[in-house]
Amino acid sequence: MKIATWNVNSIRQREQHVLSWLERNQPDILFLQEIKCTADQFPELGLRGLGYHAEIVGQKSYNGVAVLSRQPVGITHRALPGLPVDDAQARYIEVEADGMALAGIYLPNGNSGGAAGYAYKLAWMDKLAERAAELLAADIPLVITGDFNVCPEAQDLAPGALGPDDALVRPETRARYRRLLWLGLTDAVRSLHPTGPVWTFYDYQAAAFERDSGLRIDHALLSPTLAERLVSAAPDREERAKALPSDHVPVLVEIS
DNA sequence: ATGCCGGGTCCTACCCGA
């Protein structure tokens, strides 16, 4: 089974990139982040021709997540359980497929909005951990994948790419990511590539891609029985070299 | 070493991202 995630930075700008990538990689499920549109604005994508279904949690202008799948999936949540009911940010989609729970997330960046913006990120991570614990306690095989906006360790950012106070690397951010691992989840990419750069994001500015100055912030976390079946997990760096790319590349995980 | 790039929208100057 192939599960993928990709922050596309506007699905309307990246329609052909996504179609081409689906054709070449044939994932069973692709989670999308930052689609930056409402469900009715989501492009047709020629998905029917490729045999994909789409489920969309949209929002005007910002955020927005979706899932494309070969088989129809049942949406179980359109928002992260535990957040205030008036939270309007489209950052979470959870589906059920083959007895598994799969969550696609666009975790808040946390650098804008001052102290309140960072507090929102930490609260979001707390609720994510609660949701993961709930599913693990029920012995439901679990995948959490998406744009976490977290560089888990020092080796997950190019030297000088971010300052020490950046919301992606602050100790409180990293502690909350580690809490997810301590629940028993496995970081799929890092478990197969234990050391060194495995970038999933390159800033558009300052020729970051050409300088190989990236970040590892898009992740896939697997519950134990899925981690035991992990075959491969890696970002698709080549996608960043294409014309008019997203600043994130897809991450593809294969489970036997 | 940040808003230089590249999305978005009250259509065009400004907000947001990491």
C-alpha cells in the first residue's frame, strides 16, 4: 500500500503537477495540504480518468486539506477533535480505510500572530497527541501524515536555514513532536534514513533549492503494526526541480 | 537572513507562508 502527502501551495496552481505525479507514482492515497480553496473551487484534476476519488476540507484563500484515493474512503473527521467548535481553519481530515485510521494534517506554522499564534500551534499539537492516544488505545492501525511544520531534530534543517527561536524548531515544539513518538508512533522517513538531510521543503527565496538549503517538516507517523510492515519512505526531491513547483515536495510511504 | 518568492484577495497593495 502506498500512502503519500504533499503540501501543494494552491491546488489550482499545481493541478498538472499533481496529475502527473499521481500517474507516475500510483499511490493508493494522497493527502494534500494548503489547497488554498473551497471544495467548490477544487479543480476537476482529471481524477476520474486516473481512477481517483477526492474528499475536500476546504477554506477560502488559506489552508485547506484534501485526500485523493483509489478506493472511496469514509471521512470520519473534518476537524481535529478537541479544538474549539468555532475554529474555522481547515487543517485536518481523517478517514477510515481497510480498518485503518489515516489523518492528513496541516499543522499551524506558529510564527505569525505573536504569542497567541504560537500558543495555537502548541494547543493544536496537544489535541493531535490526544487524538493519536485515543486511536492507539483502541488498537486501530494509525497513520498521521502531512505538513507538521516541525523540524524534529537539528539534522532536520540546513545550517542557518532558521533561527533558534523559530516556531518550527523551538524546544516546546520539538517536545510535542517527541510526545507523538513516545506514544508509540514511528517517524517513517527517519526510521529508514537515520542520519543526514532528507529535505521536504525548500524556500522559494535565496535559491534555497539550488543551495540544497532545505527543511524536513513533512512527515508520516505510523502505529506499531504498520511500522513493522514499512517498506520505503522518502521525499521526492525531483519534484522541486520542475517548473513552477510547490515549495514542498511529496513524501511517499510504502507499507507491505 | 528575512519576506529577496510565490500563493491568496476587498484588483492591487497588502496578508500569509517557514
